[in-house]
Amino acid sequence: MSARAWRVAKVVAEIAVPAGILIAWQLWTASAHQARFPRLSTILVQFRKMWLFSQFNEHVVPSLERIGAGFGIAVVVGIALGVPLGLSPRARRAAMPHIEYWRAMPPPALLPISIILVHSIANRQKIAFIAFFCIFPVLLNTIDGIRGIDPTLVETARSYGVPWHERIRRIVLPAAFPQIVAGMRNSLALAVIMMVLSEYFSSTSGVGYVLLISKNTFQLVPMWAAIVLIGVLGYVLNLLFLLVERRVLAWHRGWRAALPD
Amino acid sequence: MLEITHLGKTYGSGDRETRAVGDVNLTVTEGELVCVVGPSGCGKTTLLKCVGGLLRPTTGEVTLHGRRVSGPPEEMALVFQDYSRSLMPWTSVRNNVLLPLRHKKLPRADRSRLVEEAVDAVGLTRFIDHYPWQLSGGMQQRVAIARALAYQPSILLMDEPFASVDAQTRGDLEDLVLSVRGQYGVTILFVTHDIDESVYLADRIAVLTHAPTEVKELIAVDLPSPRDQIATKELAEFARLRAHVYRLIKRERPAPGDLEAEEALAAAHPES
Amino acid sequence: MTSTVLRRAASVADALLPVLSVAAALGLWEVISRTGVIAARDLPAMSTCVRALWHLVETGAFWHELLLTVRGWALGLGVATVLAVPIGIVLGSSDLAGRAFRVPIEFLRPIPSAALIPLLFLTLGTNLKSEVFLTAFGAFWPLLVQTMYGVRDVDPVALDTARSFRLGPFERLYRVTLPSTIPYIATGMRISSTVSLILAFTAELFMGIPGLGQAVNIAQAFGLTDQLYALALATGFLGVAIHLVSTAAERRALRWHPSQRQVAS
């Protein structure tokens, strides 16, 4: 096939395959007549009814708040701890056993404990739970980013007598920033998962709660609508993050492109 | 103004000990341009880092304006060979040149003026708001030089700054060094392994031995000023000085197993 | 002379630092709980929890539960690998296929697998099948993406060389593409290992499938706080073990690969 025909075929495929999947889903569920797999069209109608916008304030907003607060705290703590650990090998040695243990801990194992320690299942328990585990991607990436900084850059600043706090602010943090941002992206994806888990386990509001309740009351179409919402939420948050990242790290792409291979 | 006395630097301990710098003695007077030449691997960079206060010497000391150097001194600026790695890729040329001035107690207007003058002195005014990586290698090195100049040091240390730059650009940059030295009146300690360059630029040349480094010989360069890439290099005196330095370095037999040094020598002067 | 002694002492202190740090943390835990800064009912003393952990380790039931979780983890990871690697190779090799499926992958990938729990509850039921499905679903995506990256990252010069030596497409796949992709697959497996463990535990916790997750659920239901902490500690250690193994395997696979690898996740 000619080059032009290939290009057209690719564009067609890029549209046709996703569309095809959706159509196939609709056709299969329509013909299967299974309560547990309602028609796609039914799910979409329910989706619009629930989330746009009647139950939005009641459930979506709390979920987003928890994600936002948990993620925000995780980023601040992750960077604040990551900077001294990245700069000091000795501090790293001391902190390593703790970091390696907690980052490997499967989060759901601490769900019951988080409730016991925080004495509630209100927002603060979920935010604490989300924040705790979301610290690690940011923390680890901050440490790696700082360790990977070109020593020439730092030495140059030292040789000009730039004081240590200025060095951190103007050289260390910007240089590690691309890596930190990658960690933040992972952390955000993790925050969505942690939100669902903690709400599904014990909550009185939120998308995860809706998921649980609709399952318990055998309301299958709302359950599916909740599943779709969670998927959309994950996708949209990731997309927004990428857009911001693209703008903020434009210099990084240009610089890497200019590097000799 | 700069006194290096019995400077020595040893790395490691026990049987993994390396004496990079042995016993270096050198005095640099105000306004001089002293070139330091030596075979590759002879500890030139270590020497310069000790002089610049980035490394603590094992023996001896460095004094600048009578005061002992124990950390990077206020009146000294360094220009490295790896210019692209010493510039911040996330911000403009202007902000790169501004970095050393930020912690100096100067009003903002003065800082901007110093930055713009320095960038102008190296001929990059048109690119002052570009990112460094948008510029060629030679231009990036000019940015590094502008940064050093804006800092207004009394002494400038340059560590093989033009080694990574192509030959024609190197000539332009050498002339740039001479012109800013005249314009700013700054003292310069210039490390290089390019013999032609050392003779072209210097008022005096310090020829080093291989590691552990010492000053083998100090040569006064009596060539007329202003130097010119073509006219100066046609002079008989230039050729004589060049040959003399070359012989001194060639006679420096590299330490056994120091293939790198031999190869570097061979690469630098293939006609030999 | 004294400087060598000092240096030797400093390096011994450095080596002990991790141990001292852990000891200090454990000590702090004991103090906090014993002095009631956090009520002992909420945070049992470190010594109590360690004793509870020791009891657990001595009982056969605990090891049985642990093995069940490991089984769920392994099966899920295995299924994911068997599916993700071949599909990843196909999608990575063919520009057309890769682009065709880009949007579906981008959409399905960020879905938190936890959202599928109710669905599995109602369809496959609360058994090993559900656990494996959930685990495999979660572990599939990182492996798929990494495999695709690996295939796309194969050095075109190496492929051209193979073609110039008249190697057919399958031989090229086997001798050039696959070896070059292995480090990426190893990275994908490290990521998927972690995901797989989390999901196996999650399935057990939320659906009452036998394993460590269910043990935690039962401990919580009966208010056995000591047990709860002990199980959490044990699960943490299991996580560390799996992490160490998968990281070691990744490092081995990466030994020969040039350091310019690109990690997606």
C-alpha cells in the first residue's frame, strides 16, 4: 500500500476501533438481556441522570475534595522530606529501611488501622489514608531527581558563593522538577485508587460509597454508572495533569531535544 | 595577589592513594593572564578546584589578596569546560547570568545593568532572553563567561573553557577573553592543554609536570599586544615559545600505564 | 594515623545507621503506646504487636492464608503476563495496530481496578476466579505499556542489520526484538508485581476470599486489634519480599542494557 493509503488507514483505525468497541458493547449487552450487564445506552442515560448534576454535589464533590486534599498533602510532604534525603546520603541511609517498608506495604492492609487511629470514618480519615500512601511516589522521585542532578551545576553555584538555601531554591528544585512531576503524576493516579478503596470500605458519601450501596441494593445500572464515572474521573484527572505538565515542562523537552545523542 | 604555596592534593588512603597534585608554587600578580599548561591527566582540574576553594588541599595553601582561601572566595569566578552542564536549562540567558548576583547586596537596577553589560561584552545581547540550549556550544560558553564577568570578580579561573568548542569558534573566544580582560581589567588564571592557545593568550606560562603535579617551568611571554590570531602567530618568537613549551611537555614521560595521557598528547599534536 | 581510625569508626557508624534508625522507631512506638499518647486500645504497644506477630507465625493457619494470597498474586501476575506480552509485542510492532488501540488503552488504563469489585462480586462470585481476574486486570496494563515501549524502542539499526542478513520476520522478532524488549518487560513486571499484590489483598479484604485480606477483615470484625496490627506488619513484610525479588530480577535483566531506558509509569 502506498504511504498515503497507510496514513489514511491509521487515522480511520484510530477512530473506527474505539467506536467499534462501543458499538459492540451496546449490541452485545442489548442482545444478552442480562441484568448484570445492562445496555450501554441505559448506563449512559443513568450516568447523565446521576452525575450531571443531581448527585454531583452529594458524592462527586466529596470524592474530589478527598483526592485533592490527600494529593496536596502528599506532594508537600513528599517534596519536603525528599529534598533533605536527596541531598544527604547519611539521612538516606537512616531513612531507607522505613521508606522501603512502607512503600511496599499494600495500602488496603492499613484501612482498618486508619479508622482505629483516626477515630472516625469522616473526611480526615480518608484524607490521611490517601495522603499517607500518595507520599511515596513523590518522595521517591524527588530523591531520585535530586541525586541525578549534574554536579557541575551545583559546583558552579557554590563557586559563585550562592548560599545553600538559594542553591536549593534556584538550582536543586528546578533541576529535579521534571522527575518530581513524574512522581506527582503517579501519585495522582494512586490518589484516585486510594479514594475508591477507602470510600468503598467505610464511608457515608462519595463515589466509592455509591458503588458499594448500589451493589448492596442490587441497583445494577447505577452501579455501572458509578464504575464509568470512576473511569472517567481517572482519565480526566490524568489528562488535566498532562496538560499542565506539558506547559510547565516545555523547557525540559526543548533541552532534551537539543542534547547531542 | 594570588599566592599558591606548596599546594598538594591527595585522594583516597592506604594503597588506593592518588597524589593528584604534588607541590605547586605559583604567584599571580594583579592584571596578569597566566596560562597553566600540562599533559592530560596531570591534575590541572584538581589544582584549579583547590585554588577556587571547591576542594580542600591536603598540603600547602592558597591566599588571595593576603587572605587564605578556604571556600569559594567572594572575588573569584570560575568558568568550567562543561558549559552546557553549568548553565540552567530551565531559564533564560539573562537569569543564568543573574544567578551569582542575586545574593550580592545590590539594588535591582544595578544588577540588571551588570547583566546586560556583561552579555553585551560577549556579544550576545540579541539572545539575552533565549534558553541556553537554543544556542550553539560557543555561544553557551560565552554565556558562562558573561556570568563570570557580571559577577565582577578580581580574578577569573578558567578550566579548559574552549576544549569542547570547534577550532574556529575557539579563536573567536580566545580573542573575547583578551578583550574582556582589557575592558574589565580582571586577572586571569587560564588552564589549557592547547599549547598554541597558551602562548597566544598568556603574559606568563606555567608548565606542569605529570601527576603528582609540580610547576616545571615558568615562561615569560614577550609577544606584542594586542594579539592577533594571524599576525601574532606568524611571528618567529611565537614559534620559538611554542616549540619550547611543546618540548617541555613532550619530555614529560607519562606515568607507566597512563595511556590516556599519551593518547591525548598524540591527538593534540599529530604532526610530531 | 588517628584520621584512619576516625574514618574507620565513621564507616562503621554509617553501616549501623539503618539498624539504629529502625531501633529508634520501634522504641518510639513502644513509648508512645505505653505512655498513652495514643491509647493502647488504638495502638497496642510494639512489644504486644510483635508478640502477636510471633504467635501468628507459629500458627499454621497464618501460613496457609499467606500462601493463598501468594497464590492469587502469582496467578494474576501470570495471566497478565501471558496476555500482555504477546499483545504488547503485536501492538508495539505494528504502527497501525498501535494507533488503532491507543484510545481504548488510554481510557481503560487509568481505571482503578477497585471499581470492578462490585461487578466481580455479582458475576464471578466471591472466589479465586474473582481474585485472579481482578489481579490480572490490574497487572495487565503496566506490562502492556512497558512491552509496547520496549518493542518500539528497539534499535532500528539492529533491525536493519538483521534484515540485511536476510533474517525473516519471526527470526528478527526472536533474535533482535525480544532480547531488546526484555529489560522493559522486567520493569513492567516489577510494577505489575506490586499492583498484583495490592489487588489480591483487596479482593480478599472486600470479598471475603480466603487469604491475608480476609484474615484482616475477620480481625477487624472481632475487634482483635493486636491481631490486626500483626497481620498488617506481616503483609508489609510480604510486600517487601515481593518488591525485593522483582527489583532484583529487573536489575538482572537490565544488566547489559544501555542506561537510557524510559520508564513509563
